[in-house]
Amino acid sequence: MPIFCYIEIMIKDSKEIINYTSLPGITVTYETAPVSFPPHWHSAAEFILVLKDNCRYRIGDTEICAKKGDIVLIWPRELHEVIKVPDRSTVFIQFDPSLLENNLDLVSISRLMSSCHLIESRKYPKLAGSVGEKILKANDIFTGDDHLKETRCKLITGEIILLIGEYVIREYEEQIGKDHKDPLWNTMRAASAYISEHASEDITEAMVAADVGLSPTYFSRVFKKYMQTTFPNYLSAVRVRRAIMLLSDESLSITECGLMSGFQSSTTFNRVFRDLTSLSPRQYRKFHITDHKS
């Protein structure tokens, strides 16, 4: 079977579980890309280079008709559908959301990035061309035999993310003027840093609000606006990401992974983990860790 084979998946309640069959945390697909795919979502992000006209997608409630040279962006946990695309008309990268969610500068502009789903080559030829070239380069590396191809593919993906981040910041600055940058960005970055540092502790929204100098009520409102999620959901996601890393250490019990990640009970850990991944911690360890040994 060729190394660029389409990722193994299973669908559960429209959730796509991605098993990265070649490289941990990243896959590049071309020749076996599907011409249609039902509505689904997954934790991974997905960046698509369109090679032919008339590629139709639906992301959320919005239908997108992409043309040759366009870039389609699907962010983690977004409901989307491949309505219809010509055969061999796309190359796409799917990658673990940690590349986006572990960098506070990206987290601080997540609300801007997550609203960007299409980079039209007609309107932004330089940006679309640069992103497209990098996706093709990642595909060449992914299908090759370079011993360091996992690292190279992830570095290229990082370069793509950087290009997109710079683009959305430019667009935002053009809307409000460069001399009127939103000071709450830095406040949310500070809040994210505090949460990341103390997630394994029994922290509360009020504690984070006090640390950044805002009232709990105001903090709750602006946090949801800027981070595109509530504080409890964000904290749970941070803790689950930490638990996923700990689960790779099979010397730790499932309970220890939960407690070390900040969950106060095994029941809460199992419930939240299943809500975010659609698998129990034990199933995740077996599906994502043990299987890689074979």
C-alpha cells in the first residue's frame, strides 16, 4: 500500500477519528482524496490545495465553491462536508490541533483565523501561491523516504500557519487601523498563559480573571468573545491535551493521567475526555498508542 494512502477513519456520530497511519500527528493526501464525503468533524485541522475548478464544500452553514489555486481551510472541530470535487483535484494536509493550540500568539488570534475558510487565488495570488507550494512540498516529503520527514512536514505546516496568521492580522489591522490595536489581545494571551501553567491545579475562572486584572463577569464575556469558547470548555480542552500526552507513558495508570492533568475525579476525566475525543481514555490509549507498536 502506498505511503500516501488515505488515512484510516471510523465515523461515530459524524465524528471522524483520524488514525495517522504513517507519521504521528500529520498526514498528506492526494491520489486517494475522496470526491465526496458526508458531513463530519474531527479534532484535526485540514488545509486543502484545490487543483481543479468546481470543488464544492460546506463548512458549517456556508457552501464554498473553490477554484483552481484556491486554499480551503477547515479548523479543528468544525462540521464540514465534501459535497463534490473532481477526481484528483485536491491535495490536503490534516494535522493535530496542538500545532495551533500550544502557541499563545496563535491562540490570541484564534477568533480571526477560525473565521477564514477560503483564500482565493484570484484575490490573493501571492498568499494562495505560497501556501499551495508548501502543501505540494509537504506532499513530496510525505511520500518520500526522508528519515526526518515527520519533522519536515510539521515545519512546513508551521510555515503555512504563520502565513495565514500574518494574513488575518493584516486584514484585521486594515479594518480598524494599525494605531488602534486591541489591548485585550494581550490580556487574553496572559489569561491563556496562566491557564496553561496552572491547568493541572484546581483553578477557577475567578482566579484567572483576578490574575489578569478583570472582574469575573467581564472576563467571562471577553474570554468567550476572543477565544470563541467558554472558560470551562477551554480549560477542559487544555487538560485533555495534557492527558493525551501523559497517556503515551504506559507506566502511568489512566487515573494518574487524569489527576496529573487537573481533573478532580476519574468520572469527570472519563466524561470530559469522551466528550472531546469520542473515546474513553482507555480506548484512546489502545487506539492511538498500542496500535502504533504493530
